[in-house]
Amino acid sequence: DIRVEFPLHVICAVSGVSGSGKTTLVKRILYPALQKMKGEGVERPGKHRAITGDHSSITHVEMIDQNPIGKSSRSNPVTYIKAYDLIRDLFADQPLSKMRGFMARHFSFNVDGGRCDTCKGEGEQVVEMQFLADVHLPCESCKGKKFKEEVLEVTCNEKNIHDVLEMGVDDAIAFFRQQGKEGNQVASALQPLSDVGLGYVKLGQSSSTLSGGEAQRVKLASFLGKGKSQGSILFIFDEPTTGLHFHDIKKLLASFNALVNQGHSIIVIEHNTDVLKSCDWIIDLGPEAGEEGGHLVFAGTPAKLKRKKVGSTSTYL
């Protein structure tokens, strides 16, 4: 029986000890209830009296969780953020491509044409074992490069499509910056991945090899790349800093601020004190876990919480 308020167009943290009711409040009540109001959700929200306020200004709600970003082994970060379309266009524009009649689709490993016919663009062949784990072997035809030999002969500044997909994000940005106007467009499309701390990830790295936190940040990067054309979105993050180094946390916070500057709002369930101190608003639940939780300890700015000295969160701040 609590009334929880938070302003829009800010970073709002929901804090409290483990088991204090953060996930129940945000993921089981607020998120499905707002989805239902927007005609989007199918999940039944938890019991609550009402959701009031300026929710009509929210275009839709996005839960940025740690679920995988693609079920196909051919899915990767650069396809997810739609930057691969620009890369394929750049290779299709090379002189050798025009001479051979190659189009952008020839540089895709999702359709027939330029991909390896043997492995269908997988880069590997799977040997199914009856009682053991399946064995993954490099494709004998393309040697794991996913494309036909004639496609790999097309180069951009001495790099073929396989070489580019093997580059890390930061290296690829530096590479494309040297390729003129089209290259700069690719670099700009890749920049959000670097901004969220994924500069080390290979462009063509399979989505199945990304950790939950990396997948979460790829999703964040995809929204950063869309700019202000998406309306006013309420983003919900569940402990996005888990396992992150301090420098990566700073990049994540900068990305949050970029979303707010684009007119969006953020709710983040978080324990990390560096994040809590950097938020605009804190909703602190508790004071303890389980039966002693579920109460509103505090709602307001981090500075006021520090001065009030109520609950565990204020002690650590």
C-alpha cells in the first residue's frame, strides 16, 4: 500500500536491498501495466490500484533485458544495429563489384548469392554426436570465411568483407573513417557500440557468444543510433552494471544521458552506488527484505537521500 512517484525525462533508479520488492514493482507491475495501457503487452500486471500521471506522453515502453539479441548463429552486433546494410552497400560500390555485377545482397550471409553454398554462410559445419556435444568444424569450402572466393576478392582499402567482420568495433570505426563519405556513414552507425563500451567486440561475432550484459548493451546501442525519431520511450533496465568495470559504467551512464537528451525516460533497477549517485531521482524500497520489504523508504534526489540518512542505501551513498 504505497504511492510511488517519479518524473519523466530523467534517469530514475529503483534501489534497496535484495528482496525489497524492486523487481516486483518495476517488472511485474509497472512494465506490464504500462504495456497494457499502450495496447502492447499480453502479460497480466501484478495487483495495483492505478497508474496516474503523464503516461500519455510516453510513446511506448522498452524492457532492455539480458536475453540474447538473435536466435540465428548468423546474427551479430553489426546486423542488429542495422550498420551491416551500409557496409554491404560500400562493398557493392567497389569497382570490382560493379565489374562482376555484385550487389549488396552478395555480401550477405543470410541469402544465396555471395555466401558459401556449403555452409550457407555459417562458416562452420556441425557434426552431430549421439551421446556427446555436437562438434563444430570450420567449413571445408570457405575455411570459415562464410563467403565465396570471388566475393572475398572484392576489397575496400585492401580489406575484404571477411577481414572487416573480423575487426573490433573501435578498429572498424578508425578504418571506415578513412573511406570517404560512405565510410564515415558506416563509422557513425558503429559509434553507438563503442559508446556503450563494446569497442572490443568483433563486428561479425555471433550473437550466441555474447554475454547477457553485452547483449543488453547492443540493444541500448541500437536505440542510441536511432536518434530522436522514435518518440518518447520509457526504458527499463534491470541491473545493467553487473560485471562491468568502472570505466565501462561511466560509458553506460553517458549513454543513459544521451537517451534522456533525446527526450526519453529511464528507470534502472540498480545496486551500484556510482550509478545511484549519478541518477536524477531515486526510489528506495525496503527497509529490509521479504516481509520487512515492500515499503517506500524514500523518493527524491540522491543528495536529499544522503542528507536524510534513512535506509541502507543512504548509508552507502
